[in-house]
Amino acid sequence: MGYAFTFHVVAWFMKGSIQIGAYVHYPTISTDMLARVKARKAGHTNRGDVAGSVVLSRGKMWYYRLLMYHYSLALYRPSF
């Protein structure tokens, strides 16, 4: 269902007694989203007020990079 951040919780509670599988059709964060914020271009995932502000854009990039880092760690959990 796309809840990648729950993989660690399931793995911890089940202590390796089950395998975790994942199918990722639409990732939570994508390189397109990062590129849009970096270019400060407004769109459906980047509001105009954020795109128009250097401070908000940098904050959003920091947030996206942090989210992407933890998302990638979560995606190391599945066995298949």
C-alpha cells in the first residue's frame, strides 16, 4: 500500500519471522520533485509561494533530502 516507513516496524516486531515484500509504482519522493524545487519552478508538488522564495525552497530541499534518505533506508528492508 506504499507505507515504506512501516517496514522497519514490521521487521522489528516480527524479529525476522516473515519476509517483507515491496512493489513501488509511485515513489514517495522522486527526482522530478527534487528538480522542480531546486529550479524553483511552481507545480503541483511545489506551490508558487515556495518557488518564489529562496529560503522556503532551500528549506524544502533540506526536507526532501532528509525524507529521501530515510525513504531509501526503508526500501533496503524488503526481501523481495
